[in-house]
Amino acid sequence: MTETIKNLESVFRPKVLKPGKTITRYDIEKNVTAAGENYGSVLLSVDVTIKDDTDGKPEIVRAVAKTVPKNDFIKNFFMSSLTFKKELGFYSTIVPTLRKFQLDHGVESLIDFTADFYGGRLSLNQEMLTADENAVILMENLRAKDYQIFDRMTGFDFDAACLVIKNLALFHAVPLALKLRNPALFKEKIEPYLEFADVFSQSVSEDMKKESIEDILSLAKENPECVPYLDALKKKCEKCYRLHSEAARRMEKEPFATVTHNDLWVNNSMMKLGENGKPIRNKIVSMIDYQFINYGSPGKDLIFFIFNSVKNEIIRTKYNEMIRLYHQTFTTALIQLGVNIRRFSWENFLEELNQAADNTFVICQCFVMLRPIFAVKELATDVENLRNDNILQYKGASVEHKQKLYHLIEEFAKRNWLQ
């Protein structure tokens, strides 16, 4: 199916469409991702042919365009007018600000966890402050450069998980350092894009919340080993929803509070594999969703990523290694940027993880997100066909879904995170 993007030439940044270069044609195709792999936006493949006006040589730029869904229900559910603005701001303002901050402090290896940004807009009307149907974000097509998304049903092995964890630590540490070293710049360049936006507290109805908890408990009851935790599990999920509804008004715990991703799972990370099948490079992108960036605990991002995106056996045997790696990468980045890490000790970091498990939505998020993560691919609904009555489908759970749910209960109970 051929798609169009109005005034595409005006979207490209000068870095891409340099003086003396002219766009001669572009080809746009829908569905970079299959149904069930992406929910809050429409992703288009864009191949742009650019001619050098001097010698006439053509160059093909392979890009991905992220656009607002035409589906009104999805636009409202995912708060597209706001969340699209947040994501565009992340690419256009936050990332360049963080990289300049690193350069100013002599850091040679700059953050590199995003696709190259080619340009974007909120509307054809430059006075608009929220996204409309003509909003678009253009970025490099990583699939064309042999990056791939792992199978969400399988999850990451140890090597792949470690690559994401190191990037996640940098994603948290660099803006945190900016906040501490230059609060005024953080307030000017970063804070405007951290306006609270969250599907689970702002879009999910009370009936949906009850249904999601009932679904979790129903599946847990099938495993005798989980039965002793049912009451605690129910109370924990109810507490999570209650706390989450208050999150927009709650002061975040310092000094760890930083930019948080809030949706980092398998589908939101792409990797390039070497000849041996092992990951050799990682970008926390995909057609990804920086649309729900907020200001909060880095612990909730780390908990959500590890427990929902890493293989169960790796969590059982390598959990401590993974969080040690995160902390080491996190503190090393802070030191490079001139931050005294006394307040970010290993002991304080473990306390931050426990606080995140106790005082944020992350534990319930881990359970609720099992539905989209383990959704049967053949039965998945395209984003343009999602409605209020099918956005949360509670059809039969797969074996993998149940195994992960049982594993979460076991691991969370072991850490006293169901209290």
C-alpha cells in the first residue's frame, strides 16, 4: 500500500538535505512492523532519492517515518497530541543537548542509543504546539543497516541483555548528571518534554484495571505454587494502580530521579548480529517509543526491562551480574561528567530499586504487559483496527506467557516486592 507525507522536503534537516542537494523522488510504504509489534503509531518505510546538483549523482537515504494513527481511539488512548511532541523533542532537543554536555566535559564516546534523526514536525502549521494528523518524525531505517528486533516470545540472552543494560544506564546517567551540574539547562532543554503522560493511569478505565487484575489472578491460580501469593498479588496490583494515579502529583525521590523511558522491552530495542549470531551493537530504538519519557526512578526502567525482556533462566542465574553492570556503567558515566558518586553507592542503588518496586507502577506493569508481549502473532490486531473492546484482549494465554507470569511471581516474592 502506497502512502504519502505532505511536504516531505520541508521535514528533512539541513544536515541531511544539504545545500546543492535536491530530492528527486521518494517511495513510501506502510507497515515497517507487523500487527501486534507496535501499538501507538504508524510506521512507514521511506526511501528518498537525493541528487547532487553539481554532478547529478544520486544518493538514496533509507528512512523510517513515524506518524500519528488515523484511528481516533488510538490517538486518544496513547495521547498522541502530547506523546508525539515528547518523542520529537527527545530526538530534536534532548539528545543534542546531552551530547553537547558530554563534549563540554571531554567525553569522547558520546551516547549512541538512538537512530539518526533526519527531521520532524508537529504540524504543517508551525504555530501548533501539539501534534496533529500531519505530524511526522523521520529517522534512519536501522533494518536497512541489518539491525533487527529479537523475538518478543523468546527474550534476550545474557550478552544481548547486557548491551541494552549498558545503554539504559547511560540513558539515565547523562541527563542525571546534567540535572546536577547545570540545573538551569536541564530545566530549559529537558524538562519541557517530561510532562507526565502514561497510558495506565490516564487512558485505562477503572473497568480495564479490574479486568487486568482479574486476568493476572486467574492465570496465577492455575499454578499451585503461586496460590499462596494470590492475596498479596491482588493487593499489590491494586496498590500499583492507586499509586500510579497519583504519580503526576508526586515529588520524585532525589537524587536518583532522572529521565525515564517507561516502555523499554524487547520490541523497543534493535541489535546488529555478528557472523556468530552474537549481538555486536545495540541501539535502544526500534521504531521506538520515547513517547512516554517522564521524570522518575531509573529503577523502574531497569526492573521492567530485566524481568519482561530477559530469558527466565538468565534472570535466575545472572540477575546480580546484570544490575552490577548497570550500576558500574551508571556511576562511571557520572564520574566522567564530574559528579560525586557518594550518594549513588551500591547500597543506595539497591535501595532505589526496592523503592521503585514499592512506590511505582512497575510491578503491575510487568504483569499487565505480558498480554502484548506474548500475544499470538497470527491473532494480533493492526493498530488502525484497535478499539476500546479489543485493546486489552484476554484470550487464552500461551505456555510462554504463563511461564513468565509464574516466574515473575516467584522472583518478586523472593525479593519481597509483592508486599
